[in-house]
Amino acid sequence: MLHIKIICFFAIERSDRRGVKTILLIIMIIGSNIIFYAKLDSTNTVASSILKTCAPDEGTVIRAGFQTAGKGQVGSRWESEDGQNMLITTILYPQKIQAADQFLVSMAISLGVSDFVSGHTQGCKIKWPNDIYVFNSKIAGILIENSVMNGAIVDCIAGIGVNINQEAFAGDAPNPVSLKQITGCSFELDSCLNELCQRLDKRYKHLMGGAYNEIIDDYNMNLYLRNEWSSFSDAQGAFTGRILSVNRSGVITIETCDNKLKKYSFKEVRFIHKYP
């Protein structure tokens, strides 16, 4: 285990109407405290264990070179070759966010990851609730686990896996892709971590500053298959529809071909994918 605690900041240069330049130093929350493990079972599991014994600085990042039991949605495994991808969990305390609005945290984290990927390739979208796609292939996954007390979030562990340099995927996931496969270029993981933390930090600060409508609007603008007629299935069977929006509680609205509006919470509707 390697523990690095630093004061992370980045500079923004601004000019006023008179041409006077001002340099602002932005101190980061996410990424100022990094704990690196060459190998562990799951970054989310380690983060959860840490929270049981102490309250680390907000924005602490648990980073792994390799996970033996990486977590995906619904108990699935996250496949990643040793030392090839970005595997992190950040610990947050979004205590201003009510439990009923906890999907806002997922929106902000999804946007941060999407911002990072969009900086390196085109066609990046957020597949509801929080997978990151490039066109019809999955490049990143997010697993958020919140602890709630008295109607508010006490702490949050946000696990993020981004496929960076992996060139082949041996698992049964139908549509994985990496930045290297897309661009043909190799990426330096430490630089990727720094950039990803900056992107996450910016979105998280917007959220904690109360910019809820901005977060919701940006999330919807970046939704995978939004306003595209596509195939879905629910408890009644397969149907064709188009995604209209996702609200602050994470409920998705899909319009069917016969102009009916269907609303779904998590796991109540399934995408019938367009595989590459």
C-alpha cells in the first residue's frame, strides 16, 4: 500500500474587459489524498472498511493496480487487466443531499467521468443509470454506495472503472472498449488519474454548491439513446420507445410508439443493446 497525501490544485487564468489577467488557484477535494494498492479485492470494499474505523478526508481516493473481485452493477464482476486501467473509489460526504435526492450524486459522478472520456474521444454518452458509453460500447462503469441516516446521506463511496490501455477483454461482457482501442494510443495512468480527479472535483463542487438544475440538465443532454427510437423490455415484454428524460430521483421516462409515457425506476426496464 502506498499512501500519498498532497494538496492538489490547478490554475485558471482569466482576463477582464481591460485585459488584466488573474490566475485563480482551485484547491481540489477529490484526489488530494490518494491510497494506492498494487493489488486488492475491490476498491469499494476497502473504502467501506476504512469508513468503519475512521473518517478519512473527503475526496480520499483508493486506487488499485489490480482487483481480484472488482464490483459491477447487480453483483457483476468488473474485468480489468493488471496495471492497464483506472480503478478507483473516492470517499465523499455529501451531507447536504437528502436521501430522496441521492441520484444527484450519481449524476454528478457520471458527468465527471463522461467529461474525462470526452476529452479524449468523441461519441461519449451516459447510459442510464451510470454506465459510460462511446457510441455503443461501454468504456466505464460506476458503482455508488451511500450510507443514509435520518433522511440524509452520511457518506458515499463512488467506485469508478475506466478502460484505458486494455486491448483485449476475455470476459462475457458483450461490448467493452478502451481508450487505446478507440484511439490507437497508450495513456499514462498517473496523468489520467489527475485529469479524472479534476473532472470529478469540478462536478462535485457544482453539486455541493447547489447547482442541481445544471447537473440534471447536463446529465439529460448527455444521455445515451435520448430521443432515439430504440428497443427496450419490461415486465410486459419488448417494446420500441425513446428516452425523454431522467429526473432527480433517477426515474427514467420513455415514450412508446403509441405516444404512451412509461416511467421506470432502476431494474424495471432493460435496454436491448445495439452492439458494435
